[in-house]
Amino acid sequence: MANSTTIIRNVNLNYAKVHKAVKNDYDKVLFDIQIEFTKDRISEMSQYGNIRESKLNEGMFCLNLTRPEKNKEGKKNAIRVVDNEKNPIKADIGNGSVGNVMVYSYDWKFGGKSGRKSVLIAVQVSTLVPYTPVEDFDVMVTEDTTEAAPASDF
């Protein structure tokens, strides 16, 4: 198959790390987005990555698209993020947003293995769900420097 650029249309967007690359569990710094879709699109989506059942929405399926923070020459990559009219979006993208993603796909061979890789290039958000951080504790400053024993309910 030849190298190609494709737009994957009308998918849910989850866990979008598209404005700043983030270190993953394998110490790789990547841009990353999960696209979510219905069962009838599994055949179409199988060429772009490893499909699995969604943990967010029962009955839905998903895959992740990534791009390294830097290219082979060490130059920083960026993901273009736009709205319906192709205006830049700076806001964080919340789970359940809807849009299109552009990927570049190519065949690879290395160490006797081969496959096809798809790399995230751009995201177009048609319906933006604002990102809401997970509720967490506030930082508390106290004058007391004595250490208390941990609560028994933790």
C-alpha cells in the first residue's frame, strides 16, 4: 500500500493531548488522541491502529493515534487543531467532543517484521466539549510541622 494522508471523519475525541506532548508509560513523549466510533466502523478503522472496546462508552470502540514530540532530525512536531472554519483552537478538548482527524499512514519494515503505521497530523473539532479537570484536593498550607499518623480509613 502507498503512503497516504487520510481524514477520518465524524469520530468522538477523547483524552486529547494535542497542544503539548506528554510522556507516556513507556517514557516516550507523544501527542496522543483517542478516537471513538461505533461497531459498524471497525472494518474501516482497522487500518489505523489497534482497536479495542471503549472504557468510556459501552458498545463503542476506539483506537489511539499518536505523533512523537520530535521528528528524526530532532525538530519539534506540532498538531494542527482547528474548528469547523479552520480557525485555530487553543482550548483543551474534553472527552466526548466530536470531529475529524487527519493521519499520515505508511508501511514499515524493521528486524524482519512489517506493518502499517498511522501518525496524527491534525484535528478538526466540530463539537467542542470543554475539558473539565478531575476533582482533586486543594493544596493546604499549615503552620504545624508535626507529622500526624495516617487516618485508618486510607
